[in-house]
Amino acid sequence: MVRDSVRAMFTFIGVIAQVIVLQHVQVIDGTGAPPRADQSIRIETGKIADIGPTLSTDGATVLDLRGYAVIPGIVGMHDHFWYQDVAAPGKDAVAQTMSISAPRLYLANGVTTVRTIGSVDPYAELTLKHAIEAGATPGPHMDITGPFLNGADIASFRIPGLRNADDARSTVAFWADRGVTSFKAYQEITRDELVAAIQEAHKRGLKVTGHLCSVTYDEAIDAGIDNLEHGFQVNTALDPDKKPDTCSAARGDSTLMRLTPGGPEASRLIASLIKHHVAITSTLVGLANSISAQRSVKPAVLDAMSPKVRDAYLGWRNRLGAGHPERVPMLRRDMDLQRAFVAAGGLLIAGPDPVGIGANLPGFGDQREIELLVDAGFSPVEAIKIATLNGATYLGRQDHIGSIAVGKNADLVVIKGDPAARIADIENVEIVFKDGVRYDTAKLLESVKGLYGDY
């Protein structure tokens, strides 16, 4: 069985060589620096050995890549390995782990490291992580987030709510002992439960993020949280009906529109986030999708969907119709606040929250998130940095991944075109290197046709 798995891996590997030289590429190194044209990158035993205009090709497999750009492997910081089946019978949607299609879709689209931000089946994700690291199946490196830490049951995710602060503490300890490396507080957690979870995680050198509602951003900062999800969309501090430890009816919409970039409330919040080293995760794809369904979807996205997912997507498009143009100011406000946060020195990281809704699929959604960062006003090289080096920095892995530099892991994405000039070219991924091993995007995508939503 192990031999069969290893043989299957060779289906996706384009080059098996100890030394590879990529010639005549444009290097977008992930630091935000200007691109460097007509460069070569030498890969040796999984590491970047040298970068320069002319390099030795002795003993190397050489790839002539004129007309291509190379960026660091994307570090997806709000990614999922499960699909949310909104067409399931009954009141609630059902979440299903995609152990075959999701990892291949991430890798095919240039995502070489992911944080699985909220798991519905941590054992499945831990098992998948071990299989990927053992070379038994293709996929990105995985930072596993434990089950959602919530103050009430989440029926669709099959996750029981926390009973109290002691339960929060013991839940974090249980999953940390089993290899989980991150935790996510969810919308109905109480302040006491959040404090207990953070204290237990920090005791073990682990971090906690949150998609909040019952707890405000200020309260989470005071509790010692490390990261806040969904930009500035879910802060409920200024919602008119907000009560302690309870979600507001507006669920943050009111607060978002009352936070004016440069105004006193926004400036005070941003200063507090930066002072306490709290990162913000940009997840613009979901809100952008809700505004309009008119954007065309790549054939490869539709091809990856199982019939039920494709039907659900087409039904969603029909129901959405003209979309919700009234949400355009909300999207613009979140974008502007994210830019103000970065301008003040904050650490912005990125991920698309891909659970299938609105054709937001693993990997494809990560590319779309980068495009939306450019729509927000970041330059293409700044957007690529947010999606690569910033994520690596948050994970504490910036010495190994996140940028193209000598000595770092050879996690590289080869893109036809020039995403520094046309960010839409970020979608033209043809080759992905992870730890110096080349994967063929076309073969990976072919292997998951019709699978996403089932497997």
C-alpha cells in the first residue's frame, strides 16, 4: 500500500533531480521589493542555493522560463480542508472534509503552506498532514488549527460548545497534546472562555485567532489574542445592541461602517492592535462574492466541482441575481481599514475562507484574495508579500519560507506572465515547487476533476 502511494506521487512530479536551475525568470521575491528581470534560481536538495543573472548549470536540470515569473509559495492563513454542503437536507449545512481534492487544489494553485483555520475533523487533518510530510500524498505543508472554540454547539460542524472556562482550557490542552498547532475562537465564545483558551495555548507556545462576535476586538486584545480573522468586518464594539458575551444582531456591520479610516475610533483600535502585536487576516473573497456573482469563473474551477457542488453553485448564482450592491461600501471600508492598518505598521496576512460557497475553492480562492488586495489599493508586489512573507512571519517560519532568498526552502510558484504588472496573471500557475520538488499543476488539477464536494 505504501509503495502504491509513493508511485502515485510520481504522477504529479515533473522533475526529479537534486539540482534544478530556473533560467530567464522574473523574480518577485515576496519582500515587496521591485521585481528582478532575467534572473536564474538554482535549487539544490530542496533549498534555494543561488540567485543571479547567470548561474552555473553544472549537473543541473535546466528549465528555460522566458516569459514567466516566480513568486514564493503562497502561505494561506485562512484556509479550510472542508466543504460546506449548503444543499444538505435539514436546516443546517453540513461540513465534509475533502482529504483528496483540497490538498491537491492548494498545491496546484501555488499554496505551499496553509493554516487550516478551524477544523471540523482534526484527526483527519492531522492524519493528512502526516501523509503529506511522509511523501505519501501531494499537498501543502499544514499548520493544523483545532476544532472551533465556541460558546454553543455548532450543529453543522458537529462540534459541541464549551461549557465554561475550565472546559476551554482542557479542550486546548487535549488537542495540543495531539499535535494541533493553532486554535480559533468562534462567534459565541465568552470572554472567560477566550481568556482561558489563550492562557493554555500560550503556556504551550501556541497561538489563538478568532472569528468573533460575542467578544469585541478590544476585549480580545485585552485577553491576549494573537490574530483576528475577517479583517475589520466582525468587530461588534460599536453595534447599537451589543451586550457582554452576546452576539449583536448586526454582527459587526454597524461597527464597520462607523470606523472611519483616520478617525479617532479606527486610529485608536489600529494603534492598540499594533501595540499588542495582533495580526489581522484579510478575507475579502466572501464579502466580494456576496456583492455580485457576475464575475466569470475559470473552467478549471467548475471542472474541480462534483456535480452536486456545481449545481449548488449555479443555484447560488441564480438566487443571488444582481447581488447586493449595497454592500459595496462595506467592502470598501474594510479594504481601507486594512490599508490603514498596514500603513501604521500592522501585520496583515491573507486567506480566502474557501468552503465552496460562491465558487470559493481551495487554491483558486487564495489567488482571488491576492487580486482583491490589489483592488484594495495595495500594489501587486505588496499584495504578494501579504500572501507569502507576512504569513510566514506570523507562523514564525520566515527564516525558511515566505520569500525567495538563498538558504530558504525552495517553495516557488512559476507563473506564465507578469503578476507584478497584471495581477490577474497570478492565476496562470503552471509549475509549483515545494521543498524543491516540482509539481505539475495541470496533472494535479486533472486528478481532482469532479471530486471537490465528495472527496
